[in-house]
Amino acid sequence: MSVTEISPLEALSRVLTDDMERVNVLIRERMASDHAPRIPEVTAHLIEAGGKRIRPMMTLAAARLCGYEGDAHIKLAATVEFIHTATLLHDDVVDESEQRRGRPTANLLWDNQSSVLVGDYLFARAFQLMVEPGNLRALTILSNASAVIAEGEVLQLTAAQNVATDEATYMTVIRGKTAALFSAATQVGPVIAGAPEAQVQALYDYGDALGICFQIVDDYLDYGGAGDGLGKNLGDDFRERKLTLPVIRAIAASDADERVFWDRTIGRGKQQAGDLEQAMALMSRHGTLESTRQTALDWAERARQALAPLPDHPLKALLSDLAGFVVERVN
């Protein structure tokens, strides 16, 4: 991409500027609290931290793509962002994180109790918002997604540090913790637009594939990147003993000596100097970083192909380009 070009994400943001301004106003209104000032303090710290707002933009884009002209998509997009922000607050407590988007986490600046309880408040606000459009199917989609997200997080907790975790379990985890909100965000757009079922399914499939791709790219970059400059460093997942796709595939291909290494470093957490380099050498030996990269590219292509049943529209092209943008960092 040349310096004069803009990314597909920026292009999408420009097209949706007016709608996103309304979403942001609504978010600021609904994160307020008359009785607990810590709620807006903690929420603003994370929401104003420069996130890309990909998920609410996907809701807006999907609705507009299907010809929606009302204003319910504004409330649903804000709902999606509240759900996402609530999960981030909870995740940082579970992971004992100290940085997110280049800033200290809320649990570090305040405390774990504040992060958990403000996350709960945002979930409650999300449910209030998703009810207001009066669309039972949209409410069902978003409430189900909230349950799936929580289920995925609990599954990840039980699968973490278990070297027997396989790819099927990994896919269930990332479908829950990441893809569920992507697919719900895109599915509610055509639902409130009253679009044909083929378009509803197409946008669900698009969001599901894009969410899976998004998470696999993130997991790849923990070993195949150079740090993102926003608080995540090379090998953080290894140090936290997370069973992500490159590691799962390396363990599956390991010989007896390599299995001892993985049992020690991931299974028992007995890590020492040079272990990250050894882990990356094993991934290189078995080609698991390259295969993970290819899997991400395959899911990006699935996302693009899912859009086929949708009508020709500038937003369709932008959503297709967005799938390419997500995997750009691994190309």
C-alpha cells in the first residue's frame, strides 16, 4: 500500500462517518452513570483508547448494504461495541494483562474488582440497547452471541496449558471468543433490514470467517511478527502458555524429545532462557507458522466468497477488501 492510499478499514470508516458519529454519541450517553463515577472513568479509558471499531462498523455496513434506512442499526452497533468492551475488561483480569492498545489496562490503573464490575455494567447496558429496536430476532442473535463468547472464554481457560488440546478445541474457542461477535455484528444488519434469508446467511458466514481469520492472524503474529507496538510483544502467548494454532500443530508433529520440551514449557510452565527461541525453532522445523499463515489466508478467502449472494454495492467491495486487510500483516 503506497503512502497515498488508504486502508480498506479507513475507507470503510470514511463511508460510515455519519453513522459512526451517532454510534459514538450513543456510547458516551449510555456509559454514563449518575451514581457510580468510576463506571464512565473505566469505560472511557478503554473506549477512548483508539480502538478500530471494526465490529460496530460491520453492523452499520451490513445494514446499509442491505438497504436499511432506519436508525436501529445505530443502537445495535453500540450494543456490539459494549459487548466487545465488556469482554476486554474481563479478559485483562483473567490474563493479568498490564497493557492494551499501548496503555495501562483498567485493572492495573484501578483494580480487578472495578474492571469486572464495570464489564458487568457494560453487558447490562448492551442488553438494554439491543432490546430497544424491538426486533426479536436481532435480540436473539446478540444475546446468543453473548452466551457463546462467555462459553468460549471458559473453554479457553480449561484448555489453556493442556498440551493435549487439539485443533478442533482451538477452533471452538476462537469461534466463541472472537468469531461469535463478528458474525452476530454482520448478521443483525440484514435482519433489521428485512433482507432475504440468503443475504442474512451470507453476512453471517462472512462475519464468522472474518472473525476466525482475525484471531488466527493475531495468534500467528505472536510468533511470526515483530511485536505490534501496542503492548503485545513477540512470544507473549508462549510466556502465558496459551495453546494457539502454531503451537498446537508443533506439538502434534513433535517427536518424543520435543514433546518433553512442550510438556515442560507449556504444560508445567517451567520456562527458562532460550525456550522461546527453541519453541520458534521447532515451529520452523515443522512448518507450523507457515501453515498457520496459510490457514489465515484461506479463511480470508472464505470471507470474500461468502459475500457472493449479496447485491453489487460499494460496501460489498469494501467488506471484501477488509478481509484482505486483516491478513495483510501476514502476507
